Amino acid sequence: MIENEYITIKHEDGNTETVQVVTYLISEDGLRNYIVYFKDEVQGVDNDHVIYISKLIEKKGTVALVEIVEDPEWVDVQGLLKRIANA
């Protein structure tokens, strides 16, 4: 049985929350890292989990989660997710 992995996110306002890691992604060129995770949030008639994807960067000696805002980067991330889904 595979054990779930959890991480604690510390927000800039000092609050923390624990989230469950779904997977990590590495860009094809190996220069960008991403984390796919979910909180205890569900939506829709099937109560599907809301999934989050953030870029991981090193910032001041810690790892920070950064929002993906550029469309080309989203296209790259979608390609990485499709590879996992089709594996």
C-alpha cells in the first residue's frame, strides 16, 4: 500500500495548511519543477477534489510555491500531465 505524502505550506501571512501531494513534475529541459496537490476541497455533483499546481522555486533558502501565470508554461505543464495520464 502506498502511503500518502503531505506537505505543510506556510503562507506569507504566517498561516499554515497541510496539503496532500499528488505528484511532482519536472519540465522536459529539467529547469522547472512543479507540484500537484490538493486540499480537502471538493466541488461538483461528484464531489471531485480541487487540484492545484504550482511552480517550485528556491527562495531565500527555502522552497516557495509560485503561481503559474504564463499561458506557454501552462501548455508545458498540461503536456507533462498528459504523459502521466497516458503512461
